[in-house]
Amino acid sequence: MSDVLELVDVSVVREGRALVDQVSWSVKEGERWVILGPNGAGKTTLLNLASSYLFPTKGTATILGGTLGKPGTDVFELRPRIGVAGIAMADKLPKRQTVLQTVLTAAYGMTATWQEEYEEIDEQRARAFLDRLGMTEYLDRKFGTLSEGERKRTLIARALMTDPELLLLDEPAAGLDLGGREDLVRRLGRLARDPLAPSMVMVTHHVEEIAPGFTHVLMIRQGKVVTAGPIDLELTSRNLSLCFGLPLVVERNGSDRWTAQGLPLGQ
């Protein structure tokens, strides 16, 4: 399998502070990664590197065969091959557009409708992705009127619209209630287990949000990698405790879901 994403000794420095520090990490075709870590650990910085919207201060970042900052790598050709769903994208989308329009505009790399004309195949694909995310009943709803869960599912459908080779999900379950989270995790699990789906990277704070089908985990703390590798081997109580800086116990249940909790004081 070839590398979809490869970071080699990457550091990103802002105002003298390393947001990520000498990170080496690779994502291969078909892998589904989750990035875990506390607030300020560098998770979003890694996602911004993977989306080509942030360049490393030091080291090399290669995405889908193109090395950032190297002659011959055109990020404007690279970015349509990367699907991104997160809060930053939601803020760019017009609230007055319908759900269907919100997904359709991704076919042209736009955030708002203008004078473009969509082919029937574009609309069929947009409807299919929305149906996959449970949004068929909301096609004509205004994006700005959606609940948080409905908005998150619309953003994922939009990110899939360009047939990306790499799908980046920035805290897709953040702000959801229990029902919304479980519905989204179930749908992400179906996507993660689809062999035709793109390679995936998801950022989260919570192991409970990891859907079945995710294959690898990277844990980061204060800009440095704590561990990275197959989720069955690396998502352990010891590693999670090192990542979050307090004693934690992580368990896996029969439905291939994870839970974590802190040890009582005194233990």
C-alpha cells in the first residue's frame, strides 16, 4: 500500500512555540486513523497539515504524492482530492442555502451557488451521499436551521462529494447529545468499513467516539507523538494515561466500541 500522507520530522512553530514538534507519521491507502489528545495537543495542526492549508516550519509533509512547498506541487490541484469536514468549513457555508445545495456546491469546489449548472449525475450523487448520512428528509431545509448533528452529517456528505482520496474529520461528534453521537458513530462505522471509502483521519478527544472500522490511532501530547500504530495494539490504558496526563483505564466491549474512565482518587 502506498502512502496517502507522510510527515517526516515535521515541526510547526508559531511565535517561538512548537504547535507540533518533530512529528513523523504516515497514513497508507485504506487505513482509518483516529487522532487522540487533550486540548492544545496539536491535533488540529496535524489536520491542517494533512489538508495542505498549513505548511511545516521544519521537516517534510507529503500528501497524495505531492510534497508541500516543493516545486511542482500545486496545492490548488491537491485540495480537491482531500475531503474536509469540520467547524471551520461550516462557518464558510451560507446558512440560507438548502442542504442539497450545500452538498452540490462541493462538486465545483465552491461554498455558495453562483451561476453554475449542475448535471443530473451531480445531483444524484449528492442525494446518495445525503441518504447515506440519513439526511434525505432534510434536502430542502436551510443549512442554518439544522441541528448540530444534522449539520455534521451534511458536512460529511459534502466532503465525500468530490470522491476524495483522503477524508479528514475534525471532531465530528463534538457538541452532539448522546443520541446524535451514537447515530453519527454508527454511520461513520459503516463508512469506515466500506472498502471503497477513502483513507480517513478523524480528530477527537473521546475514545467513545471511535467507530468500529477505525484501524489505527495516533496519540499526541504537547505537540509530540506519544504513540502511533494499529488501534488494537496502541490504544491501551498506559498510552492513554500518558497522553492525557492522568491515570485512565480504557476498555473495549463486544460491539467493538471503546470506553475510558479515570481511576478513583487514592488508587
